[in-house]
Amino acid sequence: DFAFAPYVGVDLFDRDIDPDAADTGQLDDDVGVIVGARLDSTSQVPWMWAVDGNYSTVNDSYYVEGEVGYDLGGFAVGPHVAALGNEDWNGFRAGGFAMSIAKGVRVSFTLVRFL
């Protein structure tokens, strides 16, 4: 079984609000539309998985991540990958995660990161 959750909304990019945004000075402050979705397994025994992503018309920004985990008796571990970027910048990360399923406590780590 799986769950699917799409969304649509308004996206605002303003360097005055977030001056640390991944920007080399070539992006425009703008308002646009953002669309995204999350697809994940509703069962966590023994495998769990999730894919999450979005795209914004503001500077052609995107974000996507995916993970697969294995339940080791209430404690899940597995690989995690993510990519994000815009018309000026792209990044990628590969690593893993460990999570207590019952308590919802999660730890992520990165093995490889390209920015």
C-alpha cells in the first residue's frame, strides 16, 4: 500500500528575506507557482520507501529526494538521495538514514555531496 499527497501553492523568492539562499546573484526575486507531491509506503514491515519532490516556476527551482529503509524491529535504516537546484545552481547528495519507527526520531548522514 502507498499514500500519495500532491500540492500546489504560491512560491516567493526574495534574497532580502533569505540572503543565504543558494544564489550567485543571477537569480531574480520573484513570485510563482510551486507544485509538488509525496509518494510513500503506508506499511513499514519490513520495507519502507518514499519519494518527495517539487518544482517552482520561480527561477526554475526543483527539489527531489528518495529513500528506502528496512525495519530491523522498530528501527529502520537505509539509503537516502536528494537533488536540488535552479536555473543557476544544482546540487546532489547521497547518504543514509536511521530512524526509530515508534518514536519518530530520525538521524540522517551524508556520504557524498556535490554542490
